[in-house]
Amino acid sequence: MSLAYITKFGVFASLLFTGTKPFTYARHDPKPQLRFLNGPSQVRSSYDYVIVGAGTAGLTIADRLTTDGKSTVLVVENGDIVDSPRIRQVYSGTAAMGPTWSYQINSVPQVNLKNRSTAVLAGNLVGGSSAINAMMTVRGTSEDYDRWGGFFGNDSSWSWDGLLPYMKKALNFVPPDPAVAELMNITYDASYWGNNSGVYAGWPFFQWPGLTTQIEAFKDIPGVEFPPDSGAGKAGVYWFPTFMDPKQVQRSYARTGHFDGINRTNHDIVTKSHVTKVLLNDGTATGVNFWQKIGNATIQKTVKANREVILSAGAIHSPQILQLSGIGPRKLLQSAGLNTSVDLPGVGQNFQDHPMVFMSILLANFTTHPSPLDMFGNPNFTDWAQELWRTNKTGPYSMGLGNAAAWLGMPVISPERFESIASKLENQDHGAQLPADTDETVIAGYSAQMKNMAASIRSTNTAFYNHVLSGGGSSGSLIDLHPLSRGTVNINTTDPFNTEPIVDYRALSNPVDLDIVSETIMVEFLRFTKRYFFETRLKELIPRQVQPPDYVNEPEDLAGFLAENLSPSEFHPSGTCAMMPRELGGVVDESLKVYGVKNLRVVDASIMPTLPGANTCQTVYAIAEKVADLIEADR
């Protein structure tokens, strides 16, 4: 298709869709693949480190620990190594999600969601969830991590200042194309990023022009900030990069950054291997047991860890493995017929995910083109986009899930009600919001979290509300970045070794999240979104509310809509092996060592005591980078 078609969109489009060849950057030449073992028979009897899970954290740690060429590492992965265009592609970045490369688990019916069950997805392949879900490279605000550090004291290295160097180390930042950046006013500050990782934070060679209208409309709302960079640790409205290799224009994830091209004889990986338990001897982790099916046979294998076992199986399966190993709540283990090696009540508790709901508001007079709808309703535009992609990998197909969003605090979202919401949370009986048999240490930790969250509700720099901007004539999904409700992930006591764990989000169990008789966070999200469309310059585009219907305004009616439509998961499971003091229901200490066990760490999203106000992938990379240094210091 010629540029004549492009120019009918105007000067804006003709500049944006020039088809410029992607720029290049320094890149190491590919090397032969690392030692990939075909089965248990090739696994050595012992390694210095045994890592369970070849996901975002596991591959990062394995890469870092083997760079010296001396320390031996085995990574045991339940899934397989997968090559698929659905994973590599950037456009529609979640195309790989689903049962093919994910664990297939359904949550228990959610009482506060009309007894609906929800699919629980976690990556089940080399690369983990970074291969099927992660596209947005956002890290949250400084208060998110200062909150973590605060559980251990003001000098904790898990504060924002302590973790920021690892945020920078974790990703290789490539600036956006200068022409696109100037045209769209994309701001960034490279000082918040690094350039030495094999995992890339890149930018597409295209943006929907309507994004500028949506971003500018936030300037009509008092209190909204516009940070200079998504990595600055500030709440507001800003641009952010994509987990994308901008040279290949493909997904950049743990496998491409910390697996492909590595050639080290001290780094082994075995796939399609299911870890059943961590082996303990007199309070010390000595290795793991796993099995692999070969034909009709099931091969059992035990491998020793000379230095450490590292669980990086994710927030669903790391607590399951601990519990199966006799590490967890004594009552639960006894009911499953398991011996208790360490009574650790917090294992599997404190479960969190980001709830999301779709609120549909359409702009009847939105006439900016091209828009996302043109990819579906305009064959000429789609043909051109496909041609441009085939020619030089630019245009709309170089986009992921979006690169601009609002991440806003409650004083901005609800200036008239945030104080009453904070007071309600501060003064409630926190233990009453948890299951009746919850251990007192877990209750103490939850209470500490909620008091902290009450202060965060009063802060403009803890983002509770997330709205990814579409660039088109409609709203998008709304994300609750700091849910107050807590769920559980526990072994199935009737058949613990042959079944998936029982996942209960306990969605909306804390009434400050949602309640039919008073002001709540989720209702305020709906009200603010309506305010954004109907009380800013967007009102000139004639907004029309579709879902919920515009006549639904009373809190009890909005609560009913949310109960019927909210999803308890944005596929960011976290918190089930929390890094908190043991007396607060913690599972791991500041070095991510499991309480009561020597030579055992957990390194994945399960250690997050509270969710960051962001997608979790970048944070998990940073956690893994930090712990790799902690392990090095212990050698």
C-alpha cells in the first residue's frame, strides 16, 4: 500500500507511519545453548544450588549464579521449552495465555462474586509467566517498596532506595524512536534505567494518535501529576515501555534474557519434571525430589543441593511445595496426614492479586483516526498495517498492550471520601476480615498491613487506581492496585500430592474493597472514571455510558454490578510466602530465607508482603537480581 493511503489521515499519521526501519543497538552475538537435559538420568547427583521453577525469577538467579563458571546450578521446571509465534509476538501480548502453557486451576467459588469461579493462570514453561502475560514494564511508586522495608525497620534494604538499583539492573532500556517520541510527547528519563541486562524494555514504532487526547484530559482533574518517567517511583499519568526487544520486535522475557545463548557447563536445566517436596535433614534443606513421566513410566529422582534450595515456583506452587515438605500451618498439615517439620502459619496465607473490572464508556464524537477499531473495521488500514509489519516490523503490529496509563492515588480519585474510607479501614476489626481459624501471627501481620494501607489511602503517591489508555473512543479495564482482601492457597488435604492446591481469592471479603451500604474503593473507581469522561474536555466528544448502565448510580447498585462483573485476578498472584517478621505471619526473612530452615529460600512474587501498584513482572526481576547478590555475599 502506498503512502497516499497513509496521508489521507493527515500530517499526524504521515509522520507517525513513515515505516522507518527500527534502529539498532549493541547486542552480544548468540552462543550455543546451555546444557539442556533430556531426563532425570542425565541429572547429576548433586549441585551447589537447585532452583525449582524456570520462570522470571528462577532463570534470572540461575544466570547470575553461574557466571563465575564454578558454582553448579540445576533448574527443575514442570513445563517444557516452547517455541511459538504466539509467545514471540508483541501485538496482542497476551495471545499466549490460556491452558496450553499454563497450569489449569479454577478457584473455589467466590461468595462475594455471585459464587463465580475464576481461572488461575501461571506460566508452565521455560520463561514462566513472563512468556505468556508480562508486557508492561511498570514498577510502581516509592511508597510501595518503603512499605515492604517498613515491616523490618527504616534501614531495611527493601525500601525504594535499596531496590531501585536492582530495578535498573534488571532491564536494558532502549529509548523510543525519536520521531515517535517527539510526535507523541513521550517523556522518559534514562537515569532510572539500566542497559546491561538481556531483558529489554523497548518501545513500539507506532502509537495511536488518540492517546494524546486521553492524556491531556487528565490535566482537567485537580491533583493529577505527570511524572517524567514511569520508573521515577511517582503516581500519575505517564508513558511506559514494553517488554520488547526493539531490534527483533519480539517479546523480551526471562528465557530470551537469561536462558537463550548461554553456554555454561555448570548450568543445567531439566524440564517436564514435577517437584514434590524439599528434602530436609535436621532442619536443613538438602535437596529436592521430583518425578518425570517417560512413556508409561514415572521416573522418580532425588537431587542434592550442596549449598541451597531455591523455590521459584510462583505464588501458587511455592507455598504448595513448602506445605508438602512439612513447612506450613500445623493444623493444615495434620489434616492432610503430613508430619510438621516447621510450624509456619503464614505459608499459603496473605494471597493477593489485582482485581479488575471493565467499565464501558463510548465517545460518540471521537473522530481521531487511525484508532484501535480500525484494526478490526477498516480492511484498507489493516492491509496497510500488515504490509508494513511484513516489510520492516513497524506500524500497529509493533504494539503490545499499550504504553500510556493513569496510576492514581485515592485523594485524586475520591477527594471527598478518601478520608472516611481510610478511617473505616484504620478502625475496623482486622482479624474479622480473615478466616475464623487464622493464626494470631497472620492476623497481626494483616492488621499491620491494613494500618499501613490506611495511611496509603491518604497519600497521593500510592497508586490505587489504574486505567490503561486505549487511544480509541472508549474506556478500558480498571485495576485495583491495592486490594485489601486476602485469600489463601493451600494443599488439597484429601490428596495433597496428586492434586493442584486449592485457591481461594476471598475476593471483596474486606468491606472497604466493596460494601453495599457505605463508600468503598471499588465504587469510587467507577465514579472517578465517569468523572474523567463526563467532566473533562472529553465531554465535548459526547460520552455515553454503556456498562454499567448510566442510570446505575447508587452505591448498592454499583456494588451489585461489581459483584457480577469483577474478576479477582489480573494474573498477578502474590503474597503467599510473605517477606515479613515471623511474628507477623512472615514466611521468609529479609534475605528471603525460610524461617526455621537452613539453606532454603523462596524467590518469586510469593514473597511480596503487599502488591506493588504496578504489574508484578519488573519487580520479580528486581527481587531475583537482589537475591542473587545476597547469595553471592553468603558464599
